[in-house]
Amino acid sequence: MDNEELTLFRDMARRAFEQEIQPHYESWEEQHIVPRELWNTLGAAGLLCPDMPEEYGGAGTSPHVCLAMMEEMSRMGFGGLTTGYSIHSNIVAPYINHFGTEDQKQQWLPGMVTGDIVGALAMTEPGAGSDVQGIRTTAVRDGDEWVLNGSKIFITNGIHADLVIVAALTDPGKGAKGTSLFLVDASLPGFEKGNKIEKIGQHTSDTAELFFQDVRLPTNALLGEENKGFAIMMQELPRERLGIAAQAIAAAEGAMDITVEYVMERKAFGQTVASFQNTRFTLAEVKTEIALNRALYEKCADQYARNELTVDDAAMLKYASTEMQCSTIDQCLQLFGGYGYTAEYPISRYYTDARIQRIYGGTSEIMRELVARSILGR
């Protein structure tokens, strides 16, 4: 995709976000959830799952467009919504497109494009976070059905979800090699959504615990091959981490923009805060850190579009960009002084929304371990 076409998508998205999201976002933050109809609004504007094939309702763009949507949301300070959007458009839809049967694609993807179906990904359990191999949820075959039992926690879009990709053990004796993925209709008997989990940030990202009690799934609910779920997850993780990096870098850019505006206007000791050397040096450092990470991000995004992004490079990008996001936004908040610690100033939301980025999608510690293995071979 050429830069001119990508710019057109960005401009269209920004206008839509300014009109449909910005006037209401503070209210949604206070309610700790976005309205369900927002998904249909985004779908009607052509902003959901843009890189899905045209035969399923998508625009058939490159993955760059989906990432650009996330960048624009993040830059505007909509961190919680961006995470929900990413799960839906950047993760669940590609899972189905890459590994689903034709019937599964026809069943789920058109509704995801319109927003009639909201997608979620359910991997994490109370005893299995970064250690995906530690999951305990099971799916047992019973005739021509699967019977799903277990629970998941910290599931983004868990409240609004109509479709959940669930990781479950189908051969418990094999651990990760006995894990399968299932496309679970949230309306099925035995599927229950727990209360919305309250978090210190990303309030508009509805996060929930999910419970499965003898949920009976048809055989065609299996996504990909039986016992190949872990391999599928590993194959899709680079895109997930690329999306997290898109959020990190654009959010840091947005935080810097509002900081520059503030220090140019705010006065202390008879002069603007921008005139102090500490402010100038801080902003120079922030801009440099963002630029370095953006260069790596754009390289990795191009690699992904060519199907060349490795697990190791995605891990480096995810680690570097999210650590940068937290550190640079912290520096920006400092320049606001006491006002930066108040909910009245948006910089505080950039700050609290950022913290989870070093945890989900693989913690910074796990990312460092993955990179170390690529260096040392073990």
C-alpha cells in the first residue's frame, strides 16, 4: 500500500474518531465501558477489520491500515478503546482468516466487519498468564460435539463479546502440544460472563472473567487442527505484539503533543515552562526515544506485511516500545507538575493506560527471555 492511500485512511479514521468518539470518551471512561453500539458505528464507517478480504466484507487492505487505525486512536488518548479494537480487528479476525475453514470465515468475519459481532480472545486463566502452557480449561469430545469446561480471566471485550476464541486442552497429557482453539458463540448455554474487572487504567476496555460449564460446541467450532492451538498462537503472536507497539509509539507521540502545548502556555517564575533547559532537554530525549522506536516499528510492520516478521524481532519491538511508552509518558507527566496527577488533564490517562502494555501480550521479562534465547540458542 502506498503512503498516499494510507494517509487517506488515516484522515478518514481521524475525522470519524473526532466525531463519533472524542465528544463522548470522558463519559465512557467514567462509565468504565463503551456502548455496545459503538462497534456498529465503527463498522458502518468501514473502520473494523479493514485488511480482511473483500469477499467477507473487508476492504482487502494491507495490515498497515489496521495498525494505522490503532495508531490514530492511541495518539488521541483512547488507550482502552484501542486495546479492544486491537483484539477484535488485529487479532481475532486474522486468527479466523488464517486458520478458519471457509464456513467459519463466512459465519464470523462479515459480522465482525460490520460490528454486529464483537470478538474476544480467551487464553489467560487465574493460574496461567504469560505461561500459556499452564491452562486448565478442557474440551472433551462427546460424539459429534465438544464439551467445554473451565474459566478465563482478564479477557478484553469480555462483556460485549459475541464470539470468543478459547484455548482449551484437548489432550491433557501433552500440555501445550495438546491444546486446541475453539470459536465459541457467547450465547451458548453454560457460557457465563463474570462482572467487569475494574482496572487502574484503560477503563473503556471492558475486561471480564469468563466461565464455561458443560458448554456444548459443534465439531465445526474447532479452529485449525486439533492439538495445534499452541502452534497457531505462536504464529499469530508477532502481529499481536506489533499492534501493541503501534499503540505504544502513537500514545507516546500523543502524550508529547499535549505536553508541548502545555509547556508553551504554562508559566513559572515569570517565564514559560518551555524556556527552562530541563524542559527542553526532556522533550529532546522523549522525541529521540519515540523516533528510534518508530523506525524499528515501521521496519517490523513492513516485514509483517511481507510475512517476514520473526518472533524474536516482534519480541524486541514489543519490549522496547512499551518500556519507552511508560518512561517517556512519565517524563511528560512530570512537566505538568501537580496538574499531571489530576484526572482533569489527559496526560494522566496516557500514564495509567500505558502501564498494562508492559504486561499483556507477553511481559517485558518474557520478551527479554525470548530475545536472549535467540542470541544464546537456549
